[in-house]
Amino acid sequence: DKYDTDNGHAQIQAAHVKECDYVGLASANDTPDKLAKAGFTVSKAEFVDAPVINELAVCVECKLVSYDEKSGHMVGEIVNVSVDESALTPDGEVDVAKVEPISFDPFNNKYVKVTEIVGNAFSDGKELM
């Protein structure tokens, strides 16, 4: 239920760990009000047929390209990214510290905060060219 594969769209959002983990664990078939139970309110996404969780600072709207039920491998196409103004710098750039993105650590079944800069994308490797 993390991804709505029935209508060909998927939406991934980062943020409130406990609430987002619950939404991923609970089946909408068994708990149709799971978003409300998690304390979330929703609005309609602009580009896909999926809800936007209003309490989360970042929303990535994706169209589902393919899904392999056997492996669980999913491929999506990002069609829109929206960021709440509260997560922006005064210059209008995304402030990663305000967003507090998380990543799943599959080795330890943990969520980890992604905030430390370890390099410059599309730049650091140029010295090897």
C-alpha cells in the first residue's frame, strides 16, 4: 500500500518516520482510513491520481512504469516534485536540513537521516577524467 499500483501511479514522500512507516505497513483494504489514523490530511496531486500528504514537506509524484510482483522491483517516472515553502532557503533553494530526508538501511532494517554532504555531484569525479 505504500505505492498505489492499481491505478498505474505511485507516490513517494519523505518525512514523519513513525507515521509513514505505519502507512506502509497498514493495508488500505483493512484500514481504509489509515492516512487519517496516522494524523495525515490529503489533497489531490497535480499530475497523478494519488493523494498528496499535506503534512510532509516534499512530494514526488510518479507514474508507475512497471512492477514485478515476484521481486518487488518497481520502476517509476517522476512527473512532478513539490516542496513546501517551509523547507526552502530565503533564496528559494531546498534546504536539506529542513527536509530531513530519510533512507532505508536494508542491512539493519532501520531508517537513517540523510544530511551529511560527502561530495559534489557531477563534479568530484571530473578530476579522474
